[in-house]
Amino acid sequence: MRLYNSTIVKSAIVLATIIVATIIATSTATFADAEVNINTDGTMSNIRPPFPARWGPPPLRQTRDYVRLPEPYGRGSSTIKKWIEEKMAEDAAAADEGTDEGTERRFADPSESTSSTWPDKSLVGMTGEEAQKEINDVDPSLDVHVLPEDSMVTMDYVETRVRVFVGTDGKVARQPNKG
């Protein structure tokens, strides 16, 4: 009489193989993604200064080499090195031209507002109720919602809706938009 059923043994071997493969893949991915830098004194550091937000996210697909990156970013793949050098060159070109490329304001600046009506007029700094009245004076068909700045909202787009986000002081924190 057999103690083990051959189907059960085969299933156990397949399961063990899957578990081992998962462990190896996970540890390899963790090691490959590690941001470890070797300092000049021989110590290791995994702290890399963050890239400027205006550069956007770094490339996801990278080579598996390990090169010195432009200062102060330590070491990483040559793909990241090329991306950093391109972004630094863009910043240098923008500085030479005297432009603020990459640092433009997303919302209207109250000091530069030339219009006397919303949406061209900045409502930042007004109270939520004043902003709501200003928007309704321009277009009474709009549905204006005054919400705390950190409110969770749906991501749907509704042309007749305007959300006015106010800070803890009750003043408009950012320029409201339709949608």
C-alpha cells in the first residue's frame, strides 16, 4: 500500500516551486529598486535627495548598470543619469532665458488679476461665502460647493459645478474652477 498519493506529491512540489520563485522574484526586485549609495568614507547611505517636482517622475524602465549620478544624487542606473542631465540642462536653458519654465502658477495670481469678474479674477484670499457670491453673480446657473481644503471629493466632471476649497481660516485656498 502506498503512503503518498502521486497527485498530492506533484501538487506539493508545484506549490513549493511557486513559493520559492515568488520569494526569489520579490527579493531581487527589492534589491534592484534599492537606492543605496556608497559614501567616500566607505559607509553606505540609502538617502537620496528628492528630485525637483517640476521634473516629473523619473523613468520607470531602467538599465541594470550602476553609475555615478550628477551631484547630489549619488549612484544609480545610466537611464536615471541621462534623465537627470536632460532635466538639469532644461533648467539651465530656462534660467539663461530668464523664464520660469516648470514653475508656472496653476491658478490665477491675485496681484496680476486684470479682470473684474470670475473666472479671470482670482478669488484666493476671499472668504468662502464671498467667493460663492462672486461666482453666482457671474453665472447663477452654477452649483457652487464651499468645502474644506482637505475634503475628499469625487473625480467626475460636472460642467455646472464649482468647488471652492477653503482653509481652516475660512478663506479660499486655491482658485476655483468649473467641473
